[in-house]
Amino acid sequence: MPIINDQFTIHTQGNNDIIDITKHVQNCVYQKELKDALVCISVQGSTSAVTTIEFERGLVQDLKEALERIAPTGIEYHHDEIWHDGNGYAHVRAALVGNSVNIALKDGLLNLGTWQQVVLLDFDNKPRSRNITVQIIY
């Protein structure tokens, strides 16, 4: 079972930045000219995540607000007591969403719905450069 690894970097604003990375992933995959494979997209870092969503303004805002309700900023986190960096909420959010997503490549195309995109979420409290790995197993 051969494996191909590719990588790209995205610069974020932090603070719940949600970025559509679908075209970057497609560029990594489509240049390989494969028909059927499993594509794993992952991000390095414990304050960022990767998932899929319909990337439209209203739903992006809904996701941000939902995450604020689940792991709010402005409250005490034990992580902050140890590291004093004020991003305990970012670690919790990243753990809940997850750092990777798997997408089937079927007949040469990513198996995404009409309104489904791959997104990078950066929860940290400052801008970052995030390394995204695209691993293709065929």
C-alpha cells in the first residue's frame, strides 16, 4: 500500500480563524492523477483543528459561537495556571474538533458534498503559521 505525503503552510490570524483549505488539498491530490485512494488531512499543533463544513459566512459564525458556548474564552483553565499563556480554551476546542479528517478519493475526485469544504480552524490567541499534511494512501 503506497503512501504519498505532501504539505503546505497556511498563515492564520488566530482567535477562531476558520479558513477554507479545500483548493490547497485538491492541488496536492489532483496532481498525483490517482483514481481511488484515502486522503488524510492533518494539522500540526495542539490549538488548531481540521474538519469539513459548508463554508459560508452564516455557518462559519454559527460554528464560532457554538465553540464559544462549549469552551468559552475568559474563564479559568488549569492549563493557563501552569503556562500563563491564556489559551487553555484553544487546546480544549482543538481536542474536541480533532486535528485530522479523512476523505475518500473516488474516480479521481475528493468525495465531498456539493456544499462541503475542508477547513482549518486556528483557535490560538495569536496569529500562527500552520503546517498541513496531506497523506494519500492508495
